[in-house]
Amino acid sequence: MDAEKVDEDKMSDDGDIGSVMGFSGFGKKARTFDFNAIFEQTRRTAIERSQRALEERQKEEEDESSMSVKPSVHSQRDKSAAASSRVQKSVNSSDSSESESELIGPLVLPQQTTQEDDELVGPPLPPGYRSSTAQSDEEDDDADEEEAQDDDDDDNPVKKIPDTHEIILQHGTKTVSALGLDPSGARLVTGGYDYDVRFWDFAGMDQSLQAFRSLQPCECHQIKSLQYSITGDVILVVSGNAQAKVLDRDGFNVIECVKGDQYIVDMANTKGHTAMLNNGCWHPKIKEEFMTCSNDGTVRTWDVTSEKKHKSVFKPRSSKGKKVIPTCCTYSRDGKLIAAGCQDGTIQIWDRNLSVHTKFHSPQAHASGSDTSCLCFSYDGVTLASRGGDDTLKIWDIRSFRKPLHEATRLTNYFSMTDCCFSPDDKLVVTGTSVKKDEGNGKLVFFDRVSFQKVYEIEVTSASVVRCLWHPKLNQIMVGTGNGLAKVYYDPVKSHRGAKLCVVKNKWKEKHAEALTQDYVITPHALPMFKEARQRSTRKQLEKDRLDPKKSHKPEPPVSGPGRGGRVAAHGGTLSSFIVKNIALDKTDDSNPREAILRHAKEASENPYWIAPAYKQTQPEPMFAEESDEDEEADKEPEWKKRKI
């Protein structure tokens, strides 16, 4: 009733406006919708669809269960009858209501009914369908299994060793005595006994594995140590001379440390090292500072910005206070401690800011007289590993530095720079072994840090293993050997970048230069006018050559007489013959040179040309003494005194 009243009011208003404005209406009348009827139709359609779906579902269940259990069919029918009666009641009750909320309510009625009877509404589920909860449960189970496997891998550090694949970098033919890898792992630098330093770029190499630069920064000195700074922009080069060098990433010289005065007794009073260097390394926190040790019995720290003088000096001393030679040196992980291994078997550790007295001292760490080849701090900064020249590898706790925690023996060491290092997870200790020529293979040996049992080993090559690096970011192991090889061990899954970048690149093929040449077209069946006559015999060709004036040119006979046509006679063809001829024809007799000169005296006095005109005005007239008869007689010599001519 209200809607009809509203429509009548609208029509009356439209008529009033039309009469005022002078036209009958506003055009076509707009469509009107009965929303109550639309809602009612939608509600009934939904109920019918729900009923049909429920009946189909019940029939399928009856067919499946009729072969197995018959009583269940009756109960299912009772349930369906009860459900249909409830649906019918709800339909009848909804007919009496007219509010919008009551009209919409029956749309969800079948869902409520199925919730009460624990039945599903809608088409049947496809075979093999699993609910989201079941899938999530299975995924959780798989994740738990993977986590358990990861836990097993974490507990077993041997499974983290990346040794499934390897690449070989050919440095040269002599021992690779130095390895350096930048912090990002993009570039490797190798040095050896052949004085060469080679630069390798993993991102720029292909499968040919060629170094992009090779140089000799220290001329004819063996390379002892190479290390990138913490920023990776410069490289410390320690060689067999007394002056360490710092190169940039491309191999150009940045600084060269000054050499000290070898005649000064106290090495602290000279500006640099005076003897051969043994080792060197960068400070782990300060990018400008590095350290070197030398045969002059000192460990010196340097600053890149001031190459003219060292920064500080540490002088290792024996138990009797005598000078000992440090063979290796290193910083602790935080850079606060400086450790040095000496030739008398001691390991001495100083506070970086106190250079006089040692903070930790182990007097008999290794055998006296053996070169301690390497010292390495663990990542936690508490444990120290030392590789001795007495074929041992020891683990120390610097808080109780008198005795080693563990010791491994029978690890042959023939080099003064044999490495040892910790794995990135700090659970393993790695070192290399040395062998003599044709007496076995050099090995890379892995020890458990806690139990110090040998858990793994890799046979590298038929030569000594000198250097080894385990990069924490790449998770790859670099090895330098005694036969000039640098090997990189990696795992395609556990390792990252590094060697994986270059093994996937194909070798670069050289492009041959294409030259355009004119090809000759040979046509054996061309016209006779373009054919060359075939020579059947050489006699006719010789007869033709005899008729040719150029080919049959008669040699000219020798010239007789003075010569003609630009040709010289035989006896005057050379300069020597010409001179001999002229001397022979010269009729002048120069046996008496005075007479030869006096021949021109009369002409010179009558017609002077050179000397007389210059002195004509000032030249005095010569006055000569008159000779007497006595003088003439005195001048005369007897015949026996006269010179025979």
C-alpha cells in the first residue's frame, strides 16, 4: 500500500510540473521493480536446489551401502525424511514472514541442517580429494622429516665438506707457496717458487681456466705469502726479500716497505726489516694495518699510509733472553692479540698495544729447531691451531696455554708455509701433508675439533699439499700443491658462486679472420681462342726462345782500352786498379823533397798569393849574416862522417 501511495504522489507531482512548464510529460516512464518478489523467487530457487542436491547425495550413499549393510539404508532414509520434513517446515514458516532478514535466512538453512545431521551439502567430492587440514598435516610431517635430516647433517660436520667436484688451475711447474682469496670470493691470487703471482677471476673465466694476469712483483724472490685486505681492494705480498709490497686488485704497486739498516744492533731502532721475510697478514678490523715477520728476529706492524717507517716492533725472546727467529705470525679474530711461532719451538702471544712482554707464552709448543709453519685462531677467538715442522698439529686454549688440548702426529711437513685452518662452522680443523717425489700422494686431512679424531681425508695429487683455504662465504676449499697446481673443491648444492661460475661457461672460440681472395675459374672446355697451347715437346719452345732477343741475349765482350758506353776497362774497373795505374804512370820524381818545393819558389816570390800579402805592410826585410870562409870550412865534414843516402 505504501509503495502504491508513493507512486501516485510521484505521478501527481509530474503532472503539476508538466502543466507549469507547458508540456504533457517527461517522456518514457522508468521501469519499476518489485524487490519483494525477487527475494522470494531467489529464496525458493535456493531451497529447491538444496533439496535436489541432498536427494542425489542420499541416493548415491544408499547405492554404495546397499550391498554391504541393509539396516543402514532404513536409517539413512529416516534421516533424509526427517531432513526433508524439517526443510518443508522451514519453508512453510518462512512463507508467513515478510521481513527482509527472514527472507534471506532460508538461504543458509540447508547448511544448518547438514551441520546438525553431520551431512555435506553439494555435489560429491572427487576421488582422491584431501582436505586442507590433511594436506597441512602431511606438509608438517615432511617438514619435520627434513628438519630431522638437517639436524643430522648439523650433527655430522663431515657431510658439509664440499669435495664432490673440483677444478684445477695450472699456476706453473713449481710449488704453489701462497694463496689469497678476497672476502667476497670473486678473485683468487696464487704465488709460487717461480716468482710469479697470477690473478684468477671466477666470474670472468671459462672452462679453459686461464689466469687474466701474471706478474713478478718481487723480481727473483720466492713468494711466501699473499693475502687480500678485509675490504679486498689491496693485496699484501711477502717474498724472500726484506721489503713487503702492497698491490692493488690489478697488480699495480701501491707501497713498498722501507728496508732497515743491517748494521744497527737493536732492531727496534731501525725503520724496517733487514733480513728475509717469512710471513705476513692483514689486521682483521683495521684495513690500513698489516704485519710481517722476518729472519732479523722481529715482528713488525705497518700502516699503508706511511711506508717510510714501521708502526710497532715485537721482539720474540727465548727463555734465556736471546733473539729467536719468528717463522709465522697472525692476528686473533678481534685483532687484539698478535701470535708468532718461532724456530725454537715456542709460541708467543702479545697484546697488540703492549709490545714488550708477552701475554701468553708456550715454551715447548713444538720441537726446538723446527719451523712452525702456521698459526690460526678459531672463529670463537679462544682456540689456536698450530702446524709444526715436527710433523704435528696441535690445538691450544689460550686461557690455559701451558699444554695443548689435543695433538695429532705423523703429519709430514717439508715446507715452512704449510697451512692449517678451521672450517666455517668451527667444528673441523684442516691441514695438508707433504710427500717426497714418487712416494705417494699429498693429502688434505680433516680432524674433529672436540675429539680430534681424523674424520676425513682427501688425496689431492702426487705431490705435497702446501696451502689450504676454506672460504666461509663460498664454502669452497682452495689447495696449493708442490707440483704447481691450485685446486678448488666445491659442492654444487652446498657451495655458492666461486668455481661454480666458471665451470658452466663454454670455452671461448677464436674467430678466424675472413680474407676475400679472388678465385680462378678453370674451364677446360672453353673456346680454343682462350686455351693455352699444350707443350708436347721442349724443342719447339727452345727454338722460340732463341728467336726472342731478350731471352737469347748474348753476353757483351770485355772492354779493351779506356772504356766506352759507361763501361770501364778491365784493368781500371776498381779503385785499387785505378790508383795503381796512376802511380805507375806518374813520371815525377819526389826523391828530393827540397827540390820539389823549390820548383815553385820563383813563382811564389814573383806572384805571392797566400802569406806575403797579409804581412806586406808590416813584414820587416830579412837581414842574414854573411858567412866567412872559416865558417864554411868548419861546416864541412869529412867524407866518412857524411850520411849515406
